[in-house]
Amino acid sequence: MEKTIHRKLQINHTRNKQQDHTALMDEAVNNFRYEDCQNEYWNPEEFSLLYGTPLWEQSSQHQRIILNQLYWVAYYSQIVSAEIATIFFNQTSAAGLYAQEDFRLICDTLDLESAQERSHINAFRTIAKQVEQALFGELIFTYPMRGPFTETMVYADTNALKTWWKKIQLQYFGLISANNTFLACQYFTVRGVRTLNGKLVQHKLSNYYQKHPHSEAAPIPAKVSYYHFMDESFHFNSSTIISHDVITCLKPPNAYERLVANLGLLGCQRDHFHFSAAINGIFWYDPALYGKIYRVLRSRIFEMSDKDAKEMMRRCFTEESEGLQRSFSTHQEAMKSYQMYVEKLDYLWQHNRDMSLMGTNSISRYLATQKRAFQGFEHQEDLFLSHADTQSHREEWKSVV
């Protein structure tokens, strides 16, 4: 490994150890009590669930605070899924470097990052479960712990066959990357792209804590957002160094390695194809989210009837709004940043460098998709009564918490 590259890795690793926020995050979470911050915003106002939609416009100040807090819960539920996968693929990628000289520094870096990810996951789940139990008496966006081969995008355009095939692909990549140095390094191209989107949003979330007039009195979830962003900044740096610099020290990829690398990045484009009117900054497929939003609207927070809840959802998801415009703008910003991130990687197919698959989505396409999907949803039976209120469902969630 070249000295300049080794030096970059050394500086990043040393600074991450020096500024490790694990202890601060663990302390904050141990002190979290929802009643202490239940009447406060935890994010900038525009980072609220269904911000800029008809629901937001007609909500009371109390309801808006709840929507702001539910954004935090929903957003970090996605991050939990991503970080579970990251912990696993950090280790398989490290194994792919065992046969290389000077591999220890990279592996030490990944070990530190994985320990931080475990702290992040604990923090997000601890807070989210307490919030949802207090608000709803059950979990809505929070889910049982999952393995690393589960569909990473929590609310995706998928079905049983697609989910099975995705699991097979992830298992296969973990196996081959553990025995292939190029693919082990190239994993960090995908990790860098995925982290880059989070970095764009999380920087704004962390600013809410930094700009709080009394930072020590800031709500604990806002502190956790800041601590997480600081750790992830170093993770992004290591992704970039490994995928852009370390990879240049290897032999050029063969045809098979280029194929696998490009398929991985194409899969990332598919995962990030959609954008959501419900939650700006996470590229969820909104029809998969309908049931969750319905249950929020039927809860004691909004107390809507079945008819009113579905009508509100129709307006929020099938009509253009400020919230939808903001989410699309974030999607476009992410796509452009991805293009810049991968532009010098000469082994990529042109449509991966251009992010052309992501580029085919649009507001008009989104609205057409929602109108088709919502027609089937609105004619279902009362989901709240037939599903959420059943004793078996409640017992299932009690076992989670």
C-alpha cells in the first residue's frame, strides 16, 4: 500500500478513535425518558413525517410535534436495517483483505466502526420502542431485530420472490467478497454511495442539536442524531479511501469482478429509485408504507375514521404537495452526489456512472404509481379493526418489547 494512502487511513482511524461518540451515545440513551422531551421538536420542522402534505397543513401544533418525532423514529428504523448489514459486510470485506500486506489498519478501522454501529442500533431501537409504546401502545415503524440478508430497504417495492432472490444475492456476495480483494474493496463503493445519502440528510438533523440555544438541554434524540452523524462522517471517509485509493493498489478487475461490482451498484440504484411523500430523505416505496400511515391516522393522536384516514392518505400520496417536491429534490440531490462520487471509477458501466436508472423517476411517475396502488388499498376492509386491534397482533408486539 502506498504511504500516502496508508497515511490517510491512519489519520481517519486515529481521529475516529479520539472522537468516538459511543460512550456519549450510550449515556444519553440510558438517560432517555420520553416524558422529558415529548413536547419538543427533535429535528428541523421540515424533517417531520408527511411534512408539507395536507395532513401537516391541518394538524395542530401538538400533532405536528408528534409527526416530527415520528420522522425520527421512522428514519432511524431504516438506518438500523442498513447498519445491521454493514456490520456483517464489514467483516466479510475485511476477510477479503487478509491476504494483502498492511491489511491490519483497514481491519482495525472496520472493527471500530462495527462496534459503533452496534451502539447506534441499540440507541435507535431503545428510543423508538419507548416512543411508540407511549404514543400507540404498540410498535408501528419499529420492527424485530433482523439478520444481514433481509431486504435492506425497509419499505421496498418487493414481493416474496424478490425478497428471496435478494437474500440469495446478499449471501453470495458475502461469500465471494470474503475471498476476493477487489470485491472486498468495491463493497465500499456501494457503502459510500449509501452513506452519502445519509450524510446529506443527517448533516441537517445534526445541525438541529448544534444550533440549539442550550445544547445540554436539547432533547436526547437530537443529541443522538448529532453523535451518529459524527461517527458516520469517519465511516464515509474510510469508504472513500478504500473504494477510491486502496483499490488502485490492486490489479485491474477481470470481467467477472467488473460484472459483480456493476451489479452491486445497479442494485443500489434500484434501492434508491423511489422517493417518499411521507419521509424526505429515505427512498421508500410509499405503497408499502400505506398500512403504517393508516394506523397512525387511526390512532388516538389523530382519531380519524376509516373513511377519513383513507381520504387523507389519498390526498397526501396521490396529489402533488410541497412535501413531495422536497422529497423529489432530495432524490435529485442524492443522484447528483452519487454521480460525482463514482465518476472516476473506470470499471463502472456508463449507466452506473450516470445513475441513469435513478434518473428515470419523476413526480409524474410517482403520482401515477400511487394512484394505481391506492385504488386497491382504499377498498380494503378497515385495516385498523381487522389487523391492529386483534389480540394476536398485540401479543406478537409485546414479545418484541
